[in-house]
Amino acid sequence: MRETFSTDDLQPAAGGGLLHRRVLLKAGLILASAGAAQPALAAAGKKPAVESDLAHPSWTREPGQPFTNYGLPSKHEAAVMRSVGANHDVPGNGVSWTPLESLEGILTPAGLHFERHHNGVPAIDPAQHRLVIHGLVKQPLMFTVESLLRYPMTSHLIFVECGGNSNAGWHQEPIQRPVGSFHGLVSCSEWTGVPLSILLDEAGLDPKALWAVAEGADAMLMNVSIPVEKLMKDCIVALYQNGERIRPENGYPLRLIAPGWEGVLNVKWLRRIQLTDQPVMARNETAKYTELLPSGRSRMFTFVVDAKSLLTSPSCGQSLSGPSVYELKGLAWSGRGRIAMVEVSADGGASWTRAQLQDPVLPRCFTRFRAAWKWDGQPAVLKSRATDETGYVQPERAALVAERGRHGYFHYNAIVSWGVDAEGKVSHVYA
Amino acid sequence: MSKSAKAVCTLIAAISILAGPATAGKLGLGQSATPVEIAAWDIDIRPDGQGLPKGNGTAAQGEEIFQTRCAMCHGEFGEGKDKWPVLAGGAGTLKEDRPDKTIGSYWPYASTIMDYVRHAMPFGNAQSLTNDDLYAVTAYLLQLNDIIKDPNFALNEKTFLSVKLPNEGGFYEDDRDTSEKQFWRKDACMKDCKKSVEVTGHASVVDVTPDGKSGPKVD
């Protein structure tokens, strides 16, 4: 039996009313959650104006809908969608964000996985799609999709994060948007496919092959270089996402998956891998995804994603309905491995206490964390701080800006701060 | 276990024994690709010149091509129309408060420009330039950025490597393990971490509509 919660457990473990994470393991404590700010949702749960018979709604008496060949979310969840930020003149050039604030657990539904396209989603006929492996190999090879489906496969439960995610964090003023529309160029899926090492072994690597150039079949043939060591270690040619064939916008029929490395390397619509002795220095590894630093010089090949975390609830745009004990919940991830610890603060980072990590805690995968917070109705600033298994600690924004300046544009991973005002409204702040 | 399930297991065992030696080698389901086939696929161009196609063009020729095939988006002088990318300018701004990262001020190699245009431009009709057009338009972009001064300079696979971009030395490989060593720490503060907490907040209103009317710029 679980230990029962007692009022002693309401003794704060850190400033601003944060409780010890053990309370989450006890029975009897009911936690409130921050809600969406929309009035319609705030009213949910209140009794409707016209009293209906809640004990006998129509669906308990009349036959329901017939079977469907492919299920869709409830029409009552229609507001949960990706928000799109695209170029007006070319709708296929831009991004769409995962609504992190509306999701729970660690897996992103395929239809809500973030997108970054340069020139739309190609309408690929899998029968006419090929993967060519050439360059510094003994035998150049061309694979059909059909043939790749016959190779042994493996799965990785991993996040993919765009190198440009969270870039509004560099702005001088905190942007006011739902967390997903600011940090939602990251999603987490189960990717299944053929270990690339098998295919490269079949082609026979030349010892001089230290790099590879991977290319996608979109209307700009997006190409990018990646070290062969990584390809041989854990990259896969993915065919499946969350159990089904990859969605067109996520790379159908083939996607290169490079666990823990920035999004652009996870080449969608993969069609060609050229083995080389040096990188090609394409636009997307020089002009983009490089960080201009205060010295006026730029870091390139910033492949591994630094540890990062954020609270998805409460989060910007939500509101708290008065003093109570609230559940804080969020996501943490690191391209270097497992999340070792997440700490939370309710006083703007003056004091911290550990959050509870929810199983499973997997390397290069979203980790869900939770904490309990007794809010007394005073203004507060909520933060979370991730530490990964290599000992990397997510930096405060001031420390990151001091190190990198504000013009790096890419790879922003600083601690995220949510301000709660006396009315319970949550906004994005720097603190 | 039911009888039929047992039978299936036995069958699988039998198959794997039979298949064992065969799968230990290669599946070998890829078809060999010939150099001619690969030539049609491989359009990468590298800084050392590998991949440069045979062809020739000058900035003067490139200007004409640019005006008909590129200027409607990038502007007559590469200044960028509406939200389309700017293709010139920004020289010497990389240390300033508003760095202007263009192909002239930021990109490291002329090959990066040609590789990109060859893969992706003109936007909406990619891979439609002839090799001569490709050299010509690249020469014009270099002229717009004051890198090629003579409009009649013949850019081709032989002269290409003589063209250097100013920011070639401006990049270095990921060094976070050393330069950001301070972020690996065992002493992350737990209490009394700050004397006072300064809060900067409340900029603009919450405005995210699913129709994509808003959104920070993402390159």
C-alpha cells in the first residue's frame, strides 16, 4: 500500500512553496493543474445552463458510430494541432510546431510531430524512390524501398529537435506564446528501420571514407554532411514512425535517423548517401545551423543536442485558478544520453528541489518529470533545470548569453522561466 | 501452449536453423549502381572542386539570367523582395550588434553557393539551370558581393578555385566540450542562489493562430 499523504508533506522543500518529490508517491494528495486560458475551457466542468441528464446521456442509449479504417482524434480535441509558421508567399517554406502544452507522456503523435520544410512535402511514389549509396565504397548500391523492408530492423525511441528550436530565446524581450509555439520544434517518436551499418557494410567502406553527404528528395534536394563514425554507430534508415510507415511530412518513405543529433541531420525523404573524405560544406552546415559567436567567428558541426528541459504546465498563456497545490510537469531531453536529474524552482532560481522522473528514462528520448507546488497566490517564477548523465547542467539564460552572445540563432537550450502573477496568469519571463 | 502454436514454434525454429548460415553473410538486396547512373544523381560540389561540372559563365551573362529567373524574389540587386532572402551586402557586420549574414558576408566557399543553387534554385523550378547558366549566375552573385570585380571574368571548372570568400576562415569545429566546460558541473546551486531575482517580462500579447499568420523567423 502506498503511504498516505499527511499535512507534514506540505512543508516546502524549496522557496516559493515547492514540495518534496516524495509527495507524488503518496496516496491522498490531489493536485490541481494549470488550465488553458480560453474562457470556453475554463467553463468546462461547470454545469450547463440547460440541465441535461448526466446519468443517461444519449450515447448510453443509442448505437454509436461504426468502425473506422483509420481512427482520428475526437472532434472535441480539434483545437489540438500544430501551429504553422510559414512564408506567406510559399506555404511550403517554414515550420510547424508541436503543441507541447496539450500533450502528456513522452510520445508525440505522428500527426503532431513538428515539421521543417524548405519547399513543401514531396509526393513521393515509393515504387519510384531509390536510396543510392556511393562514393568511397567498394560497390555502389541502389536500394528499392521494397528491398529495404526485407532487412532486419531496430527501433529507437528518440527525440528529434530542430537546431533552430527555441531561437526566440535569444530575443531581448521574452516572446509571449504557448510553449509549443516557441519550443515545439522538438518531438519524440519510436523510429524503426534498418541500421545503416548493415547497408554500408554491404557497399564496403573505403578506409578514407570519414564523412558522408546525405541528401533528401524534396524540391531542393536538401544535402548535409555527417561523420561516418556516427552513421556506423547508431544511425538507421527509418521506414516506420510510432509503428506505422513514416508520414509524408516526416520523410516518407525513408528518413535518416541520427539519435541525439540536431534535426537537419535526420534527413527526410532520404535518397542518397555519398561517402567522402571531407564534408561538402553545403548551405545547411555553413550558412545555417552554425552559431555566430561574439568573436565574429562561428561554430560549425554542432551536432549533439545539449540537455534541455521546460515546464509544459503551467506554461505561458495558461492560468491557475487560485491558491492550491499544483502539479508541475514538463519534459527534459539530452542528445548526450539519459536525463540524470531535473530540478524545479518556484522563486526564479533562488532555490531548487528535485522533480520526480517518470519511467521510462531512456537515452536521447523525452523524459517526463513532475513536481508538486503549493501556490500561495503570490507572484512566482517557475523554472526547470535538467542534468544529463554526462553531468551537463542546463544553463541559466544569463549564463548562456554571457557565453554565446545573442547572435548564434541556433541551439538555444537555456532554462525557461514562467512568471505567475497574483491572478494566476502565466507568462514567459526572463529571470 | 496450444498444439498449433507449438507447431508454429517448431516451424520457426526449423526455418531459423535453415536460414542461419545464409543470414550470417549479406542479404545483398541492393542492386549495383553504375558510374553513369550515379552521375545523374550526384550533383554535390565541394570546396576542393570535386563535383564541378564542365561549363563556363561570366557575371555579365549571369546578370541577364538573374533578372529573368531570380530577381522576382531576390530583387534586382539581390536585396531581397518582401520576405525573400537577401543575397548581397553585410560585409564586415559579423561582430556588430545586427550582423547581416549573406552569401558574401558569411558563407565560407563559392562552392557552397554553387552547390546550393544547383540543388535548390530557382525556387519552384529547381535543377533547371544549365551548367553554363550555373557558372554565370554564380559569377553574378559573386559580383553583387564585390568578390568578382570584372564582369567578364570567366568562371569555370578551371578558374573556380581562385575565388575565395572573405569569411572562409570564420568557422571552426564544435568545441563545446572545452569552451563550455563550465556547463558540466557538480556544484549546481540548490539554495540562496541569488540575492534578488530580476524579472524581465510581459512583452507582446499571446498570439498564435493555427493559420500560421505569425511566427518567428526560422532559417
